[in-house]
Amino acid sequence: MFLRATTIFAAAFLSLAPVSSQAALSAYSQDFESMTLADPNALSNNGWLVYGNVFTPAKVYIYGYGPFPAPNPGSGFCAVDAGQGGVPQGAQQLSVYSDYNNIDHGNGRLIESNVYREQTISAVDVGKTWVFQFDAKLGNLVAPSTALAFIKTLDPSNGYKTTHFHQVNMTAIPASWGTYTIRIPIHPNLVGQLLQIGFANTATGYVASGVYYDNVIFFRLPTTDVDGTPLADALQLRAAAPNPFRFSTRIEYAIARGGMTDLSVFDITGRRVATLFHGQANPGQHAATWDGRATDGRLAATGVYRYVLQTDAGRQERSLVLNR
């Protein structure tokens, strides 16, 4: 029923400009650190929207409402929260939950709450692959509440029908931070359609439904950087040495342009194990050392890991092996 509901909520959007005037999809990143906790417009000023759908217990659609600018803070949809992150997440995070302002919680109806950003797909986006990446951990979510993250596309020329819906089920994720990724290739038939990235949950009876998110990134998977520079020249992630290693390994990398940079280690399930650098980096050569420990200081297990360099220009990754 989520697909049906998202088709309905897209119908409320204003008419779109002609395809010829549409700009290319834009990259986006947000760590929520610069947002003011008490500012009611903190999320809406950053382009976040919300929409609600209501269903019977048998999942028959009743009505929808929105879109509205995303609220902050409050008892409906979402809020910028603090104190839930580790080192990679920093001091502030995004909390997403049900719309507890809706009195139909008390009538046994299912309230589906959506928190999202959107853009319009242009002809220049065809042939590219876009990635929605984010950190997440379970908050206070109690069954039967459910949660998910998504990329979806909607066709305004066909009643805002949902044409693609890629999701990750967030209902039973751990209460510790992990990194999750959703991808979508842009095909010619998507030109002129809406592309939405975001988070949703379904709850009833005022049951808890919260999930925390952070380090939200939406980026194009490049073969070249944004200026057309070959990716190998825009950023270079070199082989770790030693590799395999037992106690520590050195990772060298170079970036052609300064900007936000993240160098992190992930296990084979895609969970972030350690953040070696996160912040603004100057152009040039850089190096980091991994001592084989997780962010919480515990020794990482013997095994294969991926170390990933992410900048505005693109992303590169390599493997390394830890032998205890």
C-alpha cells in the first residue's frame, strides 16, 4: 500500500516547468550540525517536505494531506535532535517519526508519514547513476510501527504514478549507527519525472516509531568529476600499506579541489567501522592511519574491509585485510 499512497501524495505538487527548462539533478549533503535545534524552519529552509497518508487497519487508503514544509521540532513527522551520534555523526541528527498530531492514531487507523526532498529529472541526467547514502540507527520504534528509506520517481504526466520505488527497510536495524545506500540509474523514460529521496514510517495508536538519520548524501556516481576532469585526477585513493596488516596501516589519498571530505572504513556488510577523516580538506596530498580499531575503541575483527574516500567530486574505494 505504500506505493499507492506515495502516488497520491505526489499529486498535490504544483505543475512543473517544461522539460527543456529543467536543470540537472543537484548533489546534496547534510549533517544537520549547522541547524538550530529550536528553529521551526530549520528543515524546511533546507528543502525538506512532509506528507501524510491515512489507511484503515486493512490498509485501504482513506485520505492524504500535504505537502507541507517539514516542521521542527514537535510531535509531528520530524525534528533535529541532539546527543544521539558517535564521532562520525557529530552533535546533531535528524529524527523521523509518525505524525502524532493526527487524531486518527486514536481511531485505530494507520498513519504513514513521509519526510523527503525532491527534484525534477532532466535530459542531461540520462545515463547517470545517483546514490542516496545516509547513516541510521534505530530509535524508539515499537511494533507494529514500521520504517523505511527510499528513492522514488513519480510521473506528473500520468497522475503522479510511482514509476520506481527503491527502498531499505529500517524497521529492525540495530540501535547502533550503520551506513546505508540506495541507487537509481536514470533512464530516458524518467526525464521530466520527480525524484524523491527520504524516509517514511507507518504507525497507529500513538505507538513509538522513531529512527535517527545523519550524514545524508545524494550524489552522482561519476566516471568524471563535476568539471569533467577524469575521476583519477580529481581524487586518488592509494593502496593501504601494509596490506594485509596486523597493528596499523597507512592510507594516502589526494584531492584536486578542497571541500568536504570523508575517509571511512566499512565492513563487508556495509556498516561503517571507523571514520579516519571527516571535514573540510585542502587540495593536495593527505594521509591517515587506521589502527584496526572501531570508532568506539574496540578492536575490529579479523577480516576484509573496504576503505572509502568520498568528496564532492566523487567516490573511490579499495579493500584491505586485517589479520589479528
